[in-house]
Amino acid sequence: GENVEQHPSTLSVQEGDSAVIKCTYSDSASNYFPWYKQELGKGPQLIIDIRSNVGEKKDQRIAVTLNKTAKHFSLHITETQPEDSAVYFCAASRRRNPSFGAGTTVTVRA
Amino acid sequence: DTGVSQDPRHKITKRGQNVTFRCDPISEHNRLYWYRQTLGQGPEFLTYFQNEAQLEKSRLLSDRFSAERPKGSFSTLEIQRTEQGDSAMYLCASSQDPGQGIYGYTFGSGTRLTVV
């Protein structure tokens, strides 16, 4: 099955700085890569996703890049704010259930 | 429709007891998934339904686990003879499959199970 690795496991940034989370996947046939944000006591919430026919996607302060050749994708959060503090998960799938990374705990320092 | 609902939010049970969780998906979603999440880990797939048909089960779903979605709407996940290792957050998600590939899930808030 698909194996997704996520780094770093924890990330502390100063408010206003950028945060970058990187993931690699093993199944070259994976074609859908969502990112989820999970706040304490809540289920994961989809924040952005990208398909394999696109190399980059941006939504306000959040952007995701995909390198299919290298089988890795990244989440970029610019101008971080305290409300960005949460656990972020990447996932990879191909027409079936996504496999998730282990998560990155992001702390934005005021 | 306010999203995916799960009940209960928390469940504490004694080892050996049976527990049942319920998930109400977004009404127009035909796919429903169950995941398990332990502390510090990402969600792990357990099983999923397309309408009322259970199409896939993970190896994590031992014989003590059973899931149903009798009318293609809500689903239940039952764990029999609970063990301490079953303690986790059980997440339900739903999605719409238009036949063009998978789309993003909508997760519920989960049921946190503690087996004592």
C-alpha cells in the first residue's frame, strides 16, 4: 500500500514568518494529495488539495507544490498567524482511501 | 446539513465490554469511511462504504470490529470485547464520488474511546 512520510513532526515559527511542511509518497500512481488541519478536539479539516496534473496551487496564504518525479509535495503557509497553530496532515491516494502522514504540530509564536 | 456528525463524542468503557459508535454523513455523500487515530499519528483507514455496500476493510479491522451502513445513510461501528489497545479516536468521514476520482473528505469530530 501507499506509504506517506511527513517532516518535520514539530515546527515552531514566529508570527509573520513562513512555515513549510514536506511529504513524500511511495506509490507513483497516486494522483490526489490533500492537506488537513486538525485542531484540538476536532476532526481533520481539508484546507487545500492538489491533483497530479497540477504542479502548484495557491489559496490566499496557503500553497501546495507537487513534484511527481521525486514523489514529494509540500505545504507552504505564509504570514503565519496564531490561529494557524494546529496539527497538519498530508495524504496521498489514487481513487481510493488516502494514506495519511503522521502529522506536523505547528506552533506560531506571538 | 451541518456536516458529518458522530455520536458519542467520548466513551469510557471497561475492558471486555462492547461499544457502538454512530456516524451521520453529509446527506448527499455516497461514500462513508471509518478511520482510527491514536495520539501523535495520522488517521489510519479501517473501512469504507459506497452507499450500503462495504467495499474495503483494512487489516486493522479485526474480527471484533464490525461496521454497517444498512440504508446507505448513517453508519455504525461496533467493537466487541474491547481491549485497552482499542483506545483511540474513531473518525468518520464522507465524500461524494462522481466517478471522476476521489475528492476531499469531510471528517466528523470523532468519538474518543477510552478502555479502562
